[in-house]
Amino acid sequence: MAKSIKREEEVVVISGTHRGKRGKVLEVKVGQSVLVEGVNLITKYERKSQENPEGSSVKREAAIHYSNVMSAEKFDAKAKAN
């Protein structure tokens, strides 16, 4: 099955804990996953370094399997038809 999800495309999460959220695709990974802006956020902790002497925590997007997202255009058309 060919992937129809492209970078910078708006998508809707159709399954999982983030169901119903919308966002732009930031990156399509080599495997079968995508990064969606504002969806599936995780906290990464950065250790202390010379550039960052206090350390910090950063919120980042984690990958989602591409089968769990659908193009927003398709989703809206499907919802309109029903």
C-alpha cells in the first residue's frame, strides 16, 4: 500500500488517544510513521552542558503510525457525506 500522506499536509488523527486532533505533518519517517504538529507530545529532558548549564525539559512530538492519520480533506468529505 502506498503512503498518501505528504509533508506539510493537514491531517486528522482517526484512532488512538489523540483521536480527533488536527495538525500539519512535520516529517514522514522512513518506516511507517509520521510526526504531526501538536499531537502525541512527549517530554524530553536535556542534561546540563556548557550551552545549557541548568538543564531543561522540552516538549516534542513523537511519531504516530501513518495508518492512524487521515488527510483532512478526505476526513471532511467523508463527514459531509454522512
